[in-house]
Amino acid sequence: QVRLVESGGGSVQPGGSLRLSCAASGTIFSFASMTWYRQAPGNQRELVATIGRLGGINYADSVKGRFVISRDRANNMVYLQMNSLKPEDTAVYYCNMDYGSLNYWGQGTQVTVSS
């Protein structure tokens, strides 16, 4: 049984930083790709950043140079360091685990960037 629990969301002013965490249970974490998605009101869910099981990383163009994804295999954790936040980063952020035909989602954490 896999469970993903996000934390670290909140409200921040433009230019600020937040660090999101995703705690993964289960035994397939080390073999799975981990991805952060986000969904703003009225918008489709979009990929923010992904880190593969071998460490390969990709970012959405909108967050390149501002966000950093990382994973801690020893503790089954994935992080998203978000810097220089903009109002358009406001969304619910979701953690996703993908392993072959298996795909899991967390419940999401709200990030609000506003002055």
C-alpha cells in the first residue's frame, strides 16, 4: 500500500520561498519516478518538476531556475524548494509516484503567493 502525504504549503509574499515535502510509504519509492504537479483554480493540472529513479530531473519552463526538486531515498521523501515565488505559482501542489502501471497521488497542499 502506497500513501503520499504532502506538507509545507502556505501563504507567502511574492519573491518569497517555500519548501514542500512529500512523504511516501511503501516499498517501491526507490524504483519510482516522483513528480510534483500543481493545479490552479480553473486550470488543468500541470507538471512542475520530476525526478526519475536514477536521478534525472526535468522542470516546467515556468519554474526553471526558481524551483529545485530533490529526493531522499533513505527516508522516502521528495522535496520541492520554491524560490522567487510569483502570484502565478498559486495552486494546489500534488505529489505523484509513478512505477510502471502503478500511479499514486497525494492529497495536495495549497500554496498561495500574494501581497
